[in-house]
Amino acid sequence: MPEAAAGEGLDGAEKAENGGKTPDAGSAGAPVARLSGRQRLGDRVGGLGERPHSPQESFRFSLVVLAAAALAYWFTQWPLPHLLSSHPDFNFYLVQPVTWLGIAALAGYGWLRLVERPPFSRLLVGIAFLVGVFHVAVLVIAGVIGAFGNSMIAGKLINYPKNLLYITTLLAGAEVARAYLFQVWRQRSKRLAFAAVVILFFALAMPAGQWTPFGTLQRSFEVVGGRWLPALALSILCTWLVSYGGIGPSFGYRFALLGFEWFSPILPNLDWPVLMAIGVVVPVVASWLVKGIHQDTAEGKRWKPAAEKEKASAKGKRGWWFWTSWALTLAVVAAGVLFATGFMGFQLVTIDGISMEPAYSRGDVAVVREGVNPASLAVGDVILHFRGSLPVLHRIVSLEEGDGGRVFITQGDNVGEPDPSITADQVEGKAVFLIPGVGYLNLWLRGR
């Protein structure tokens, strides 16, 4: 929108000074309206005036909101817990609510200064909340089938009003900022805006403790598969909700999830593959449910948010291939989970040493087939066994027959002497394939 048009919202100050008529800048002797000091300062920093923001001002103000959200995350995750270690209630129920309310106010101010923004729909918020309850129901059913454990968050009944204050202010700050940043950035590139907002709020949703190096490969799977991927899928869903319905729907959906987490005395105690499956699949179903239910209502039939207008121009381009790509993605994820967890008879072993160079280098990943017949193993095969709790992937250099059966002598290709002999029942599997270099990320996450 041209900047000249953005100046039409000056709350009638010019009209009041000129008998209700807008001054004509092109007329000789026409009086020029004077801006207040606050308005002049606002114009300089990109928008504390009382008129709608131009696109340039909105973008500058979005950077202020971004910096404030990043600073709030850093402050609440690192300095604040140390400063209030002896008064945790002040941390969770006073300082953090004030901090996130400040973010909500800042982003809300920018939202109200947008020239174009999606309308607010209480109906859409309610639908998103009910679909969030569906997400909770899936978790509860999984807990009934699997197991439940005591909640580390929910406490006595007297804490519930304080918990409500905490999650409400946290969600207000996060979701108002999400909606505002996406609405501003989409004016430059919708795809880049969507990706940037998804990654940003995925990072803001992760506690600082989950960014520390992982001690074991199993811990890596638990955090990445059980927490990171569901959080990423949830961020994708919430960003889609703000693209479809602006402020509100993403708040309603996340409120159902956090309400269950913070108010229920027991929570599902699920393994990471189950958490990953639910966390990835349910948000996909949720987006379909929210849109389908809303479009079946009278409001939904009239609903034409900006994102839908853009899709209307590309109608027909998102056909069978869209759903096929989702199905293929889920199939690949499911296959990867089954493969990585050993359900398909294989396991992945990250090389963390130089004993098998040059055949196996540090950072490579070996695909090990489990349950091999010891009688089928021969000299030259690379097998996995444990020396105490340490996994060892070395080559068979000789075979011996003992009283208790076959005995294997292994040695690293880059080691000058053989390992202690191992029996057939100590063999965990045989290396059948090597993926070079892809294990460096796992080593970095584990601090190796």
C-alpha cells in the first residue's frame, strides 16, 4: 500500500485544527499539521505513532518483536532461573508472565497497526481448541494402551490458578508474536515467512535443557524423535493456523495441550517412537479437521482470509500429488523409525574412533544386521560386540572351535594387536553397509 495512503489514519488531528477539513498540502497558505513528540519519535523508530504502518515500518517493527522474543527466551531460560533459584514461584508466576505479556502487548500493537490482517473468529478459536482436545484424547488412549506416570508439573489444587496464569501468558506472547511476524513477513515471501516462523517458534518452544549434548545414541533418539519432531510438527500446524485464521486458533489448540500437561496429575508415559508417531500424524489430521469443520459452518462458507485468496488463484495445482507427498513422507518417517529402533532387524552404529580406518572412519554410520547365524560368519566379516558397556565394531581375523562352540578373534584394521576372544553368544550383529559421514551430527549432539 502506498505510504501516502497510510497517513490517512492520523485520528482526525488535522481536521480538528481546520474546521473539520483536511488541510490541502498543495494549497497556498494551507496550515500544516504538527505531529506530537511521541508521534515524531514513533515515526523514526518505525511505528509508535497512531496511524497504520507502511510495509517498511511493519518490517522494521517486526524485527523489534523478533529481538524481544529472542531476548525473552534467553532471559527466562538462562539468567532468570539462576537469579531466582531460591524463589521459583517468582520465576514462573511473576517475572515470566510479565515478560510474555510484554511480548504479547508489543506484537499486538504491531498487529493493530497492520493495514491488512485476517479477521478474528471466536468460532475458529473454539474449533481449534476442540481439535486440540482430540489431540489430548489420542495421547490418553495411547497412555491407556501403554502406561501412565505421575506429572512433574501438576501440583496441589491451589497451584492451578497460578499454572493457568503461566500458560495463558506464555501462549499469548508466543502466538500473538507468531501471527504478527508471519503476517508481516509474508508480504515479502510467503514460503520463506512460513519456514522462518516455523523454525523460530520451534526453537522458542524447546527448553534450554534439550539443547545440551546427548550422552548416548538412545538419548538422541528420545529427544530428537520424541520431542523435537513433534514440536516441529506442532509449530508447522500453529503457523498454518495463523496463516488461515490470524490471532486465536493457534492459541486455542496449544491451550488444550498445555492445559492437559499442566493440570493433569498423571500423564502418558510413552516410548519415543509412539510420541513421534502421534506428534507427527495428529497435527496433519488436525489441520484437515479444523479447516473441514470451519468450512462447513455459515462463517466458514464466507471465510476468505488472505491465504485462501492466494490459493484460489492456484486452484487445481494442489491435487493428488499433495496428499501423495504427505503419505510418502509419513511412510518414510515410519520406515525410518522401524529401521532405527531395530524392529526391521537392523541397527545403526555411529563410528566414534579410528581403530577401523581407513575402511570405517570417525563419523561414518554402519548398518548392522542383527540376529545373524554365527556359523555363517567368516574371516573378514566386521561384527559388533560389547566390551563391557562399550560397543566395538571390529573385523574377524581368525576362527577357533572351543568346547563351548565357535570362538571369534577380532581386530581393528588400524590396531596392532587382536582383541580378547569372544564367543558366539556375544556377537550382536554383522556390518552389512556403510553410510559415510552422516554420523557427525550425532557425535556433535553427544558432545564427542
